[in-house]
Amino acid sequence: MPIRRLGLFGGTFDPPHNGHVAALTAAAATGRFEVIEVTVAGDPYRKSEQRVHSAALRLAMATAAFEHLDLVRVSDREVNRPGPSYTIDTVLELLGEAQQVDLLIGADLAPQLGSWHRAEELRGLVSVGVVPRPGAPSTAPVGWECYEIPMEPVDLSSTFLRETPLDSAHLRMFMPDDVITIYQSAAQ
């Protein structure tokens, strides 16, 4: 029997952090979804100018961070797919197992939806759950069916964690304990 409604929470997850955990927990609490799939971008084409950790390492960190959360499954589908990771390809795959797929994205990304690969096609296939972010208005881009995931915004980003040298004690304030060892081993 197909999944009625699936939430897709994709990203680079370099590294995953407590803001991601809060977003997934809030999305699960809405009661909208039977499953929330966390999909790690194998080749994050929007970050081609940045150095990112290997897909295998980012997948290991995401698994450690999220696999225990209600409704969440961590997927390697984009890691295993050759070439750039495009959300439209993942959505088309997921529509083979779910009646409806909703994208779950941060409010800071919502204004960029129109520039995503095959955006017009994607817009016709999904609804978008927008996770509040500090300083980012929770407004839907024109033509997209959007709704807000109710939660307090978390002021945290993977960029901050990569750019700020932190010891284990300080990392515990920002990321799940199970991720810290994996993340620190990559820094060595």
C-alpha cells in the first residue's frame, strides 16, 4: 500500500545540527506525514563553489543525527545517483511510492525555489512545508503551494559550525552527540 503523504527533507548536512533535528521533530508533530525522508545530496550542485565533506561521511552524520526520530528514514538515494543531486529527480522517484510528496525547506531557501532545476515541473508536483528561520520571512514564492511548519526558529547553520572552531563540549550545544565523533574525525 503506498504511503499517503511523505515529507522530503533534503540537504547537504555538512554537518547536521540541532536546527535540523528541531525542524524534523516539528514536521513529524504536525500529523501531516506517514514518513519523512531525509535525503543527503550526493553531489550538491548549488554548493559547487564550496568544499564539502564526502557524501559517505555526510550520510553517516545524517544517519547518526536523525535515524532515531519519529517517522524519519535517512536515504542514500541521492548519494547513489550519479551526477548532480536534483530535487525533481528525487520527487519523481518518491511519487512511485507515495501519493503526495511535500518538500520541507527552511524559510531562507523558499525564495530560491523558482531557480531550482526544472522548477516549473517541481512546482506542479509538490506542496512546500516552510520551516521558520531567524530573519527570513515565511512567505511563499508566487505560484507555489506553501504552508508553515509551526516551530520556534533556530538560529544555527552548518556554515557556522564549519567556520567556527569548537571543542566537543561546545559542539554539544549545537549538534547531536552521535554526530560529534564522526564530525571531529573528519576534521583530523
